[in-house]
Amino acid sequence: MNLTVERDELLSRRFYLVIFYICAIIMTVITFYSIYISLNEYLNTGNVIIGEVLVNTEFPFKGLAKLVTYLMIVSVVGWYCVTKLGGDKVKGIPKSMKTILQLVVLVILIISIYEFFYNFIIWNALITADLIQGELKLDALYMPYPNPHTPWNLVFATKMSLAALIISSHGFYIISKKI
């Protein structure tokens, strides 16, 4: 019976490890693709909107999901796999260190909550303003903040801040549960 449990745990760990590596590869490919396209755009035009290439690229064919959606999903799934693989390691950390980590993750959680709602509200307001003028351009909206020379696409900013919110919430839960 004990051998069956150990075998099951080993298979489970292998599964999480394979999924983590798949997520890491997808994140790496999407990131390098985005950097390459964005760098070319910047060199050709002198302008770049952060995340725009990920919002404008649908994969594997037009009409399916955008690269930013894949990036958001694999970020969260990859994080989950990491916590399943290394969750037991938290038990060995001294309580004082766990307390510090908990506070750091809490700060990240607060920032990600703010960023998600900020980006979502701005995006919603700009969509409403466009609709009043008879236009609908969901994916082309951007925010020239914090730097007007490098604005952020609001679809990208909203989806990635949602991923950060989910990851930091889960991280805070994991650390708090282990204290």
C-alpha cells in the first residue's frame, strides 16, 4: 500500500514538473517573440506600446486566443505547479523568515489589487468614451502612464495585473497557511 502511495506521489510530482516546464517554455517563447517584434517596431518607428504585440497577435490562427491570454494562463498555471512542487520546502523556513515573506507577499498583493482595478477602470472608461463617439476599439486602447513615451496597452496591463493578483493571493494564502 505504501509503495502505491509513493508511486502516485512520484507520478504527481512528474506531472507538475512537466506542466511547469511547458509553461516556462511557452512564457519564454512569448517573451522573446514580444521583445523581438517590439524592438523592431521601436527601431523602425521610434515608438512602442508595452504589450501591444501580445494583444494584436492571435495564435495559432486569427480569431483564436491572443498571446497575452496564453501568457496570463501559463503564468498562473506555472506558479501553481511551483507551489505544488516546492510547497513542502516552506515548512523548513524559520517562522521569522516566513513572517517577513508573508509581509512582502502582502505588499505585492496590495499593489496587484490596485493595479488590476486601476487598469480595469481606465480601460472601461476609455471603452465607454469610445462607444459614446460610436467607436469600439477594445484592443487598441492604451495608457500613457507612468511614462508618456512608453504607454501600456490596457488589455495587456489588465490581464497581467490579474495574473499578478491571482499569484500573489495564492502566495499569501500558502505562506499564511504554513505559519
